[in-house]
Amino acid sequence: MVAQRTGLSSHILRAWERRYGVVAPTRTEGGQRLYSDADIERLSLLQLLTAGGGSISQLAQLPMVELTRMAAAELRPGPEAAAGGLPGPWRVAALAAIEVFDGAALRRDLGRAAMALGVPRFLDQVVAPVLHEVGERWHTGRMGIAQEHLATAAVREVLGWVRESAEARGSAPVLVVATPSHQMHEGGALLAAAAAAAEGWRVTYLGANLPGADIAAAAVRTGARAVALSVIHPDDDPALGEQLASVGRLLPAGVALLVGGAGAEAYQEAVESAKGELIGDLEALRTALRRLTSQS
């Protein structure tokens, strides 16, 4: 399983462990090797760098931060990736840049990926997976909060450019996008705002951590056709149900409430009580927006 995830044969993997001590897996009582996520990440970087001509005897002595920096330079997508519209290299380069706190490279690579892939594929196949992986690494302690903030800041800047470059008609429907109180992670809201703008909606983006009454008031003031809320973490906030109910009560008749994000499913009952619609992913959001547009 580890060999499959890293691209190494079992023979090479055992040889690297014996000769160079690249990782030190624990063992079960039966002698089976147990690899941590950090072991797999290190082996994956070594595999990528040796495939590019690096010497394992030299690479094995380097710390993770240096291996990640080298991988970022090695894997930065070139013209062939852009021409072929391949999302994989962009994801790898983005994560490597986040690991070494290279915000400039991250913004540059995200911007190039948006132009190479087009907005829908860029959002679905680069930004969403990268933000998900950053969140997973943060929750498991493999990435710090500073790196998570750096990633969010870069995504906010690039997706702001994506929204601004979309040309919405003056008669286009308005979507208010935010996260409710105590929902501090805005990656999902940023994705929703960019996806809606690409669908031709005029987006009023409010950011993170807003009380339900203020979100509803913004929808009234802007004449919004819908409100999209992102719920990511925590997924066990007892006050969120009332927040959603508040938005539902205060929205004018005919204004749709769309609730999505990695943590939204945990609040399905509250969403339904607020007469909202649970949105599973960006494609489901696009479908809902198109349906609302056709009903206008």
C-alpha cells in the first residue's frame, strides 16, 4: 500500500530504509511495517526528486523543509502542463509552495492555473482539493495555522481577481456569500463566490464570521436572489442552528438559502428547518444557481 502511494517498488523502499534510513517505520507484533503520514510524505518527495535525477544518498540527509523546497522548484508546471490542461502538477506545486511559506509562488501558480484550466476546472480540480488537503494537514498537525492562513490569503487574492474578471450583466441576479458566526474558515465561501461569478451572478462577498441578522440584512439591501453560506469547522456548534434559523426567518420570500461546505452535512436538520437547501459540492451549487436563474 505504501509503495503504491509513493510510486516506489517494495524492493527499492526496503533498500532505502536499510542503506539510508530515509524513514523509521514502527512495527506490529507480527513484524509488519507501519508508516506514518509524515513517512509517506517524505518518501513521496524522495521518489519525485530521484525520478528527476537526484541522488538518494544526498537527498536522504536533507530535512523535510529542504526536500519540499526542491520539489516545489522541480514540479512548478511549465508550458506543457498549461497546454495540456493538467490539474495535477498545479496542485502539487501549490501544496509545495504552502509548505515552504512561498506566498508569491503560490499566487503565481494559482493565477496561471486559472488561465490554463478555465475557472470551473480550476476551482473544482485545483483550489478545492488544495484547500481540503491543507485543512486535513492542519487538523492532523502536519501543517501549522500560519501555513493555513497563508494559503487562505493567497486563494482570497486570486479568487478575488477571478470574481472581478467575470462580467455580470446589470440585470444578473445577486448572490450574497458569507460564513455564519464562529465559522472562521472562509475557503468554501471564496470558492462559492468565484463559482457564482463564473455563472454570471453578481456576487456580494461578506467574508467570514457574520451574525445571521447581518447576513439577512445584506441580502435585503442588495435585493439578493439567494444567500450562500459556507460551513466548514467546527461541525458541532450548538449555536449554528439558531444562526441558520435567523437567516431563514429574516430573508424575504423568494430568496433562496443555500448552505454548503465540508461541515454542512452535520447541520442538515438545521438547514431544513431554516427552509434552506444543502449543497454538496461546487457542481451542486452551479445546478442550484442555474435553476434559480431559470425561475427568475
